[in-house]
Amino acid sequence: MLSTPDYTIPKNPTDDPALDYDFLRSEGLRYIEEMGSALWTDYNIHDPGITLLEALCYAITDLGHRLQS
């Protein structure tokens, strides 16, 4: 009889920052605030720059998961 793999969510997620979307987003916001705070004052989700940051964080996270497989 063939057994199916046991798919579970780990209790302790990996420490790899490339797999942590929230970490990448918060670090990106920190860099934006540090480097562009004189000109860039809107860090809300409707700002196009934040949308681009989120898309980049998603792409890095996705690539990290694909490389891990």
C-alpha cells in the first residue's frame, strides 16, 4: 500500500529571510523611510511605490520557495 506524504505547517518557520514576506516588507519600508523620508511621506498600501515594494517582496519570497524545493 502506498502512503501519501504528510503535509503539515511547521510550528517553527524557517529563519531564511527570503521566505519571510513580512520581514522583507518591513525591511523595505525601513529603507524607504531612511533614504527617502524628505520626499516620500506616504507609506500606505494605496501608494504605488508601496505596491511595487510588495510585488518585489512577493517575487523574492516566491523565488525563495522555488529554490528550496
